[in-house]
Amino acid sequence: MAAEPDKFLMPSESDLRFHWVQARMAALDEPEMRRMVTEAWRMAVPKKVYAAYLKTLR
């Protein structure tokens, strides 16, 4: 966040417990947004679901 304050900012105080970061979507290009969404999704789904997803990329 500190390295790219034009893209990222801290969430509201009530959301800090979730370890979230806010992003200015207009400042992100498609590949960067895709990586961020995929990484957030990966942390929320069971490992076997992510493993199956990785197989589709090969």
C-alpha cells in the first residue's frame, strides 16, 4: 500500500479485522486485477478447489 498509494488504501476501521485492503479499480489494469481477485479467492476456497483450478490452466 505504501509503495502504491495511488492504487491502494486502508479500509475503514471496522474492516481492519479482516486484513482487507481497498483498491482503486480505475488504477488497476486487467492482469493485476485478475491476479488480486484470484489470490483473494484462493485464500477463501478449499485447497482441493484451488488445485483443480490450477489443472485447468495447464
